[in-house]
Amino acid sequence: MFRISVFCIWILLRFGSTIDYKVSVLIVAEPNQDTFEELKVSVTNAFVEVFGKTSYQLGNHTITAAFVDAKSGENRLELTQDIVCSQMLNSSLASVIFSPSLTSSARYIDLVTSSAYTLSFYKLPVIGVMVRDAEFSKKNIYPTFVRPTAPLSDEAFVFLHMLLRLQYRQVVVVIVKRDINADQFVAEFERRRVEFKIIVQRYIEVELNENLNDTLAESFEEVTSNIILLFAKKDDAVRIFANAGDLTGKGKVWIVSESAGEAHNVPNGSLGCRLGQTALSVLRDSFSILKSAMETIFRESKIDIFPPVECDRDSVDAEWNSIQAPALLNEICGTSTSRVHFNDRCERIGVEYDIINFHMERRQVGNMIGDLLRLDEESIEWAGGAKPLEISLPKHLRVVTVADPPFVYTTPIGSPSQCAELGSTVVEWSKFDKIVVPGPWYSCPMTSANTTEYFCCAGLAIDLLSNLSLPEANNSIDTSFTFSLHLNESYGVIQAAETTGVTIGGVIGELDGDTADMAIGGITINPERERIVDFSEPWLYHGIRILEKNIPRDSPMQSFLQPLQSSLWTALFISVILVGLAIFFLDFKSPFERFYQADREMDQDLKKEFELWVGNDVDENVNFGEAMWFVWGVLLNSGVSEKTPRSCSARVLGIVWCGFCMIMVASYTANLAAFLVLDQPEKGLTGVTDPRLRNPSANFSFGTVLNSNVYQYFKRHVELSSMFRKMEPHNVHRASEAVHSLLNGSLDAFIWDSTRLEFEAARHCELRTRGSLFGRSAYGIGLQKNSPWTPHITSAILRMSESGVMENLDQKWIDRGGPNCVVETHKSPARLGLVNMKDIFILVSSGVALGIFFSFVEVSYGRWLANKGRRRIIVHRYFHKWHELTFGKKRRTYRLKYNLDRLIIRRGFSGLERGTFQEMRERRQIKGLPTSRIDQYCFWPDLDFRDKPVVLFCSRCRAIDHDGLENATCESWVTIVQ
């Protein structure tokens, strides 16, 4: 019978001329508060204020309000059958759910969710007055739910504006686990905070149990922000405040949500927000929205509207489901007035909030309408009287670094107190290099196992750290700090491990293990390290380059031998000797002789005497020495040959030799020119794409530092795998070792950070950086993950860069370098210099030295030969004189005399000298010596042997008779004259 009666009503509505519509209002009355009848009066008054009276005439149609008491629905099934289906769907165009205050009780949530879900199934718009729970933002479950006031998560927008106005940038957000409203608040806050440049140091999600006190203390252990945002329900907030301890005292600022602000123990000096609307004002706005939307729909619709009358799918009009209900919902959500605006989720935005200051009592200190915040900061009463600082930073930092010049130099000491007394100190950079390092110096011990070594540290990174520790001027936050410095052996590398997943060593491992707060030095920022620690903004940009030793082309002693191979030089040398021997034998065995004209005018007796010691050179054939002189002269094209072959056969061979020498010299000259043009020194590396690196050969070695950023770069890139495998045997543990290997030639190239390589090239002129930068990166200061110091260190680095401090540090430590290296760049063909041709000059010098040596030999031999000839002449003369006196033959009847122009041989200072008696007479006159036996025309020799004893001996003449002495020759005599 009920279905028949409903169907009859539907027929009347469908085909009747006048239709009565309803706006159902579900009133939720809470216990111990206003009753349903009292709330009904308030709702009726609000309806009359908007529509004019209890029934609103819209053309031929009447719209009335149907008030439904939610108390009759004890459970969801009763609520759906007795209230939603029987009372709210009875020709209602829309439904309104009204609650006089914000409440989140389970009963209230059940009422709203059941009603909204059921009504949404029939496409009926549902307006929830003061329903702010996050559950109803799920449009897939409640597609027709309209929120005429902002959700609870909208308070995040208010908090952001308050933080911006108070100039607080770093905050901590505290929420309660399993609170969906808190989760939505965090999502909204995180979505918008970047726009306001707010940094969340930590999101703390607490569990409300007996360990809440310890949980809060541990959660705030690493937090430095003094600004705490709390989003929680009233009861949860009471427990959090009770267990917060010192967090609610002086120097802290709590910004609480509206529900948390209802707690009785909110800390003094806290701030909060409160919705500036009342339930009735929101109800009136809801009725205004409905009135505007219904007027638009009825005005634009050409047919009657037939909303559902019961919970029966068959009774739902098709046009209502597909056209009329969506149009009505769009009109409601599209309402835009000076007071009401909706977002794309049909949630009201731009509502008014009151800003509350909690100090003994709740006082309003401002309000916010839309995006406009009005806040009277002077009227805010803070905990402790003064406005708290944004953060409270730790004042002492543990800093770790690595000995890595020029960033960090180290020198061993006996006591840490000695560092303050050091000035410019000579530091043993490596076993092979020393450098003078200026101060200031700081103590930096190194602890390993059970031993501690004490060092002093200075360098670019240490000066940078000293500047960072200074306070920033005109800043409300005290960013100064003290530090203790210690050393580690490496910057650290992150490697995979079988059990723990990864192993982290070096300074990165210390930051991750909480044994250091900051790491400074040449620490390259890379993705692997950024997953473990935080980095500041870069303080020095760099890349990867290649360092190699520049080997200028020298001129070796054998450079002029290069055009010909050693086998050809050997064959040429043997050919010279063989040809010289051949010419000598051919000329020696020739039947033809040649004579030079002898001096016929020379006295025959003197000629015989002269020939005794000079020799009788009547054979003019070419001897071996002259043949070799001829052969070498032709080969070297010197033209200084004294004698040439005279025989026909020797001359034929000489002509052939000349042709051979012409071809050899021409070939040598052409090949030498080709060597000068083509034999250029090998060019330096062009970069990482150089074939010597990409296609490594056995005679070219290169490497980097083990477990460094460069090492990881080559290991990470697959296209560089061949280079990585070639580098493995040549990698070193320290950059200084690689530099030494380059200098001594045991390593051909070193791949490392460009800054360090440029510093090394400035100190050692023989080193050169090659190629362009690749693998660009930067040095940063490492800090623990989520460290509160990260933004302040970044800010200080940017400030130092702008003020020129970083540039001064670069000039002090990096650009100081060593000698001024001059790099020659030839854009035209190089001119030959003494260095290029020094081997030729050395060859000539060797020839001069050899000539001097043979000159000494010749002089010694000449003196020996002259002495021998002088003795032979004396023997010859005395032999003939004795022979004449003894045998009487050839006696002269006249006194023996010599012409003064007669040639004589005398022993002089430099050996035997040629001269005449006249020259000897003049010399004796000049010296004042007697010349009694030398008159104007002749010389009378003294033949008196009585004063000059002479011994004559002949070994072969002892048995010779007197007559045999007549035929004796002087060759058989030896004369000793005392």
C-alpha cells in the first residue's frame, strides 16, 4: 500500500500543475546542549531571514523547509530507513545537515556519513553546516557533499600567513598518529610551504601512550627551531601539553589549531586561530546559496523538476539523475559572492579566522579574511616577555677534515697548544715536496685504534671554517659557533655490502654515525653522498681534468743519425774503409810513377845530409793515409784532398765513389729534411675522448685516487668502463703520490679535480692540464642529514661570495702557486736554436779535441824524429872527417870553409830549424857572442878533436882490417858526443 501511495504522489507531481518542493534540514542536537525544539526555532528564523517566510513561492512552485530530528536514528540502518528515506528524500531539492558547534564525536560522524552517503546516491546535494572533518573531502564517496565552511586542513593556510608575518622560517610540526584530519593538514601545509619559503625541520607524529614524555624528548633532541605547530583534538592536545616539559617554557612559540586551542593547559604566549563564523551564520549562508541556485535552475529549466521521493531506484526520474541534479549541484558549487567562494572540491575558501593569543586568557590579536592577515604584534604577550628567536642553534660543532693541500695542510706537533704559536711553517707535503704555509693554525688530532697523533692544520678550508664561525651582522639569529677539529684519512666512499646494504667510510661515515657535525675540505657533492648527508651550497665549482708532464722535444746526440738506420751507417763506414784500401792498392801497384822536380841548386853534400833525417821521398804514389783522406773528403764534400789517385784504375774507382757519395749525401739530406718536418713531438692529451685514453695501450698509464669522487665517476659511467679497468693498476691513495709519479715519469697522466690540478701545474712548470672540464661538480660543506645548520652555512657562503671573502681566500691559497711558468705557444714554424743543433756543435768540439790530441802526438813524434836525424847527421860528418884523416884520401889542400849562404840545420827552442850561416852569424852578433870563425864570406869549422872527446864504435867492424875501414859507411856507426 505504501508503494502505491508513493507512486500516486509521484504521478500527481509529474502531471499536476503546482508542485511543492522541500529543503530538508537534519538537526543534530548534542546531549546537555540545546534541544531539538530550541534548535528548530533558530533554524526556522534563519530560513525566514533568507527566504522571507517559512514557505517560499517560486513561480507556480512552493519551497518549504522540512526539519528532521537526527535523534530518532539510533543506528545507521534506522537512520537510513526512518530519516533519510522517509523524511529527507520526500521531494527534497537539497538537504542541510546542521550542528550548532564543531564536534567530532563518533555518533555525529556516523550521522553525517550515513546521511551524506545515502543522499549522494540519489544525487541530492547535501550541505554540511560546520562539518569540517577530512572524511567528507573524499569526492569518490560523497560526490554531492557541499562544505559551506572551510575544512580543518585550511588552518595550514592561516599558519603559513602567520609565520610569514612573524618572520619565522623554520618550524616543527606535531601531529597525532592515525588522525586523518592531521594527515590532511600536513599534506596541505607541505603543498603550500614552498610558496612561503617555510622550512620544516621535522614532522613529529606522536603516539598517545605512557611513553609520550620520552617520545617528545627524543623527537626534539636534534631540533633547533623554537616554533612548534600543533594540530590535534582537544583531549589529545591536553595530554601533549602535559608531557611537553621544557618545551612549553620560555623561548618557545606554540601555534595551535582551533580544536587544540580548546585545551585548558595551552602554554602561555601561544598563538592559535579560530573560525570567525558561527553555526547560524554558516546556516544562513547555506540557505542563501540554495536560494540563488534554485532560482537559477527554475528560471533556466523548461520542464518541471522531479526529485526523488523515496529510497527506490525506480522512483528516481532519469532527467533528475542525468541533468537536473548535476545542474543544481554545479550552481551551488559555482556560487561566488563577496562572502562565499568554493574551490573545485566544493569546499568554501576565503573564510574569516580570528587570531588568538593565549596568555592567562584568550585574546584576539588579529584576524584573517581571504589572503589578508591583520595582526597586532605589539599586543601579543610572549612567554618570557620578549619575542622568541626562530631557532636555538648548538654553539659547538665537531668538524672533521682530511689532509688535502691546498685545502688542508698538516704538520705534526707534540702538544695541541703549540698550534697557536705557529706562523709561516715549512710543511712536508709529501716525501718529495715541501712548501711554506702561512697561518693561522688550528689543532686537529687524528685518532686511530688506541693511539692519537697530534697535528696542526691550516689551508683554504680551515680559513673558510674560521670565517663561517663568525657571527652574522644584523641578524636576529646568533649563527656564531665554536668548533673542535679532527682529521680523517679520506673523504669517504659509499659501497654496497652483503649484510648491511652499504658501507660508509671517511668523513661521510662520521657524519652518518654522529661522530661529527660538519665536514669541510675538498668534498665533492654527488648523488651517492647526498642520500646520506646534507650539503651546503657549493663554495667552489670545479670539474674533472687531466694532468700530464710536458716533455719538450730535445735534440739527442744521435739525432743527426736518425735519417739512416744503424745497418746503413755500418755499411757506409765499412764502404769507406774498403774503398780507401782499394784506391791505395790500385795506386800502389800501378806501373806509372810521378816525380816532383827536386831542387837542383841545393848543395849535393848538404842534400845528402838533409835526406838523412828528412828522408828521400821520391815515390809519389798515394799512401793509405792519403787514400783515406781522399775517400772521406769526397764523402763529406769537403774539397780539401791534398793528393788524388794518379793511376787510371784508381781514378775510375774514385769516380764511382764520387757518384756513390753524391747519391748518399742527397738521400741523407732529403731524409733529414723529412725528419725535421714529420718527426714532431707527440701532442698532449686532448681530453677524456683522447684515443690514448679511450683505447688504452700498454705503454700509456693513467690513474686517479682510489675511492674518490673521480673514481666513482668512472665506475658509474658504463661508457668509461674500459678506461676504468685500465686505471685500476695505476690508482693511488693520495694525490701527492700521483703528482710525484708524473714528475719522475712513472705515470703518464693523472685524472683528478681541476682545482687541485691547476694548483699543481702552477707549482711545477713541467706539468700541464689537458682537455676541457667534464663531470662538472662542486665542493660543498657536509652536514648531518636534516641539520639545522645547513641553511645558515649556505647563507654564510653566499654572503662571503658576494663580499669578496672567497676571492681573497682563493688568492691566498690557490693562486699563490710557485714560479711564474711561461708557456710558449708557437703559431709559426719554430726556428732552430742552439738546443736543437747542440749535437753538431758537440761533434765539432769532439773533432777539435781529437785534433788537439793528435797534435800533441805529432809534436812528440816530430821531436823524437828530429833528435834521431840530428844524431845521424853528426855521425855522418864525423865519420867522413875521421875517414879522411885516417886514410888520407880526398884530402883537401885548402882550409875547409863553408859559404855563409849554405843551408844548415840547427837545434832550436822548438826543435830542428832550417837556416844559413849568415843568419846564425847575425844572431850571435845580436847576442854579443864571438864570431871569430865566421868572417864576411865564409865559415871555418873547428876540427880540433882534442878538446872534444869522441868515441867511435862499430859492432860489425871489430875484426875488420885497416883496409876494410875504407869502405865503411856511417850507417854502421853510433856516435856519442859528450
